[in-house]
Amino acid sequence: MVRLGPFPKGSPLEQMRAAGEVEVASGDLDDLPEPLVLPPRVETPSEALARRRRHER
């Protein structure tokens, strides 16, 4: 697909804001709870995802 017309102005984020596709965050990261502590020998979600994606690389 080719878009014929003037080159868009602003960064991609500014363009998305102008189109109403994104909003300013309303929360505060300090309001998040502390991370859960997993029992010993329990695989973390990050480790599980890395294991499942290992064959993709």
C-alpha cells in the first residue's frame, strides 16, 4: 500500500496522540504492589517464556 500525500509531521507518538490513539498515563508506578516472591525452584514467567521461545532463535 502506498500513501500519497504530504509526509506526516511529528514523531510517531505525536501522530498517534493527534489521532486520539493513545492517552497520557493516569497512574503512578509507585502505586504498584511489590513483586511476588516465588518459592524456591519455581520457574519465573520470564524464564518460562524464554524457554518456550528458545527454538525461535
